[in-house]
Amino acid sequence: MLIARDLATLAAHRARLAGTAQPLALVPTMGALHAGHVALVEAARQSGAAVAASIFVNPLQFGPSEDFSRYPRDEAGDLAALADAGCALAWLPTVETMYPPDAVTTIDLAGPADNWEGAARPGHFRGVATVVAKLFGQVRPAAAYFGEKDWQQVQVVRRMSRDLHLGVGIVPVPTVRDPDGLALSSRNRYLTPAERALAPLLHRTLATLAATLARGAPAAPLLSEARARLAASGFAPDYLALVDAESLVAIPAARPPARLIAAARLGAVRLLDNVPLA
Ligand code: PAF
């Protein structure tokens, strides 16, 4: 696996890969890789692409009271996992490369970025979109792979790539879950054993609710009942909403394409999950 830590090396490795005539796919990550990230690399490889994965803990997408400094970092483990997964290139830029002191451009978003994570974490999607646009410019992939666990992020990045004519196809990959249903996340390691035992209730709640809503029931009473049940079980629900799957606008009852999305705090960890409505 080729490794680049500066733009000149990245350009040289990129030129070498271009010689293979395979399209290039990007898997953007913040490291602390788990089976969900490996599934992204595998999906990209199955498309026939040479896969570049980036590892960069992006300061711009963390709020001042969020966990940037304690976000898990494991470069050696991540590089071994990417090599095992058949990645062709790992891109590990520095903060100075991504945000030189004289850089003044960030990406302003609306539409699917407005609510939910956008409201709970002001500036978060500006940080995500800005870093993803920079990664697209540096790596210049034909396609980029994102996990559906961050459903809203996928929609935001898709709109950005389309609106800015970046020419990068956005490919969503289904959420990878532990056997009990908990969506894999780099932050799950911060759950205490008691919280970890409780955590799958979020997905169970979404799955049950999705089955009921798919039959056309009005969403509002079912959503507030489910929020109350989660709160009574020990979660601090942030939102639990039935939304249009692309615009992320709340809808009163299921109609395609719809998605149930949720964020809830459990102890120190904010869990995100979502399910489609069949
Ligand atoms: O999903 C993530 O890990 C990050 O938001 C991303 C897409 C790598 C941008 O920093």
C-alpha cells in the first residue's frame, strides 16, 4: 500500500495509480477504523476501482465543546487494516496541509444540512463539506464511499458534489452493525459496559417504529411515544424523526423515499442511527 503524508507524494502516487487504468475511489475517514470502514473499502474495490483512503481527524467539524482532542487515534492499526482490506493508497495529510494559515474558503450549506445534526452541531456540516471538497480536489477520485450510519452526511455530501459540479459519484454503503444491532462507530468504545448493553435499544426502537410507520400510521404520536420510552430507559434523545430520505425534511407519515433518523446521548456518547422505511 502506498502512503502519502504530503501533497507532492500524493501526486506522485496518484500518477502511478492512474497508470493502472483503474478508476480511483476515495474512502474518507477520521481513522479509528472498524468493520464499517473496511466495508467501505470492500465496496469500492468490488466496483473495480483502486481505493485511496484518507485518515484525517478534521478539526473544522468539531464544535468547541466536542471531543476533537480525545477522538480515538490509532495510525498503525489503521494502516494495517487498510492494507489488509486491499487499499492501494493511504492519504494522511497534516492539519497545515488541509488548513494552511492563509486559507479563507469554507463551504456554506443549506437544504439537507439545515436540521438534525446541522442544528445540534452548528458548523459541523460546514467542516465536513469543506474537508471532503478538499479531499476530492487532492485525490480527484471518480467516486467516494460513505457509510449510511451518517445518513444526513451522505445526503449533504451528495448535494455538495452535485451543486458544485465536483464530478465525484457519492456511493452510500449500508451500516455495519454488531450482532445485537448496534451500529458500529469509533466512539462506541467510550460506552461503559452498562451503556453498551443498553445501546442496541436505539436500533430496536427504530426498526419496530419503521415497521409500524410503513403501514401509513401518523408519525407524530408514535415518535413522541418512542422518544419517551428511550428517555425512560436511560437515553437522552436529541431527535427521532421521520424524514424525506433526500431532503431530510420531516414528513407527517411514511411515503417513499422516507427514513427514520435518530440521535441520542447515552452517558458521554452520542449515538446516531437510521433505518429505511420499506
Ligand atoms: O464520517 C466521517 O468520518 C467524517 O465526517 C469524514 C467524512 C471523514 C469527514 O471528515
